[in-house]
Amino acid sequence: MLNEGRAVPMRMQGISLIEMMVTLAIIAFLLYLGVPAFTQFLQNTQIRNAAETTLAGLNLARAEAVRRNTSVRFQLVSNLTSGCTISTAALANSNGHNWVVSLADPEGACDVAPSDTVAPQIVQKKSASDGTANVLVTTSAAPLVTFNGLGRVSGAVLSRIDFSNASGVCEHIPPNDGAMRCLAILMTSGGQAKLCDPAVGDNTDPRFCQ
């Protein structure tokens, strides 16, 4: 006899159209809630990456100046091509930032490979496209810091560099007081650079921008 001694499998049931529509609606709602938070997370991550790598570049330039006992430059530049410029106007027009640590002026030669002998004797450079392309950088003065052999700033002092994103509002900026976690770097004439958070209002907090 057919099927004698065997269990007859139950008929498989499919998903109804209503169940599928409810599932898609729930997924769409979760995405609606999650996308803004994820976008904010990416913005904050890019800002922190840009600030930390810039701080690393400043510290590198100072350390190299002391090690070599000569002047070493740190500069924010418009790009890393043969047409690069070191001007605030060019920086404001670029979507992001790039920096170069060198012994000589790298303007118009940012595409040269790092070298101790080939001008402009670039020590290291960082492209804005490396995870920080959407960061907006503003500076208190021309974006150039020159360290002497003692590690002090020589010439005009770039006292502050701010990092934000043009598509959001920083937490510390009224009246909107947005959710974006902007950061800043403070420079002293002695050559010290400090990463700080403009949203921190407690002057006893080490993150305070003073």
C-alpha cells in the first residue's frame, strides 16, 4: 500500500500578501528611524578621524623639527596634486582637507613623494579622501604652522582649527544646538597642540576648549 508505515508530510504554507506587506512596512519604519542616527554616527566618526589625524600631523611636524634640529612645516592644503595651494580661500572651497608635513614650502608640489633630498622634502602627507572627505575645516589664521628646532612655533601662530560638517549643526552652536559632535585643535606658541570639544562647558574638564 502506498505510504504504508510512513508519515505523510504536512502541506507547506506560503506567506500571504498581507503578511509580506506588514513585514515590509516594519522594515521601512526601522530604516526610517535608523538612517538619521547612522548618518549622524558617520559624520561624527569622520570629524573625529579628521581631527585626530590632523593632531597626529602636527605632533609629527614638531617631533621632526626637534629630531632634525631644523624648521619643519605643517600645512593644510587644497589637494595633493601639483596644483595644491596653502590658502584659506582654497581650503574653504574644498570638500574636506589634506595636510603635508615638509621642510620646504610644498605649494604646487604636493604630489611629490616623501623624500629627504627631493624638494620640497616632504616627510608625510594625508589625503582628505581617506575617510574624512566630508569634513569642513576652518582655521583662525592661514593654515600653516612652522616648528623650529626647539619644537616651538616660528612666525605667526595658527591658534585654532575647527572640524565640522556642512550638512549638520554642531552641538555647541546656538540657536539650533544640533546633534553633530564637532571638535577643535588648539595651538600654543610653545608648539603644544590639544584636541578639545567645543560643546564641553566645564573648564575643569580636560576636553574643554580654553
